[in-house]
Amino acid sequence: MQEAELQKRLETLRSEHRDLDAAIAALTQAGSTDQLQIARLKKRKLRLKDQIAVIEDTLLPDIIA
């Protein structure tokens, strides 16, 4: 993938991650009893976080100091 494509994908993933965070907070605050749905959203959020980390590592290579 090109760097521009990776940047665009990264922004999309970050946006989705923020949306999931807001959804989880709303469900929790509303006192939702559907713990399975909340757990699934949290799992999806963690997968997104992992994908974001992979793309960030690709864009920002390690520099040995």
C-alpha cells in the first residue's frame, strides 16, 4: 500500500475506534443489560486498536538511536 492509502485507512480506523468508544460509553451509561453486545463492541474496538498499531508501525519505522 502507498503511504497516502495507509494514512487514509488509519484515519478511517481511528474514526471507527472513536465511534465504538462512544457507543460503549452510551450503552454503559444507559445501564444496558446486554453485556454480550458490550463485550462484542469492546472486542471489536481492541481489534481496531491492533490494526491501528500495525499501520502506525508501518508508517513510522523504528529508529535506532
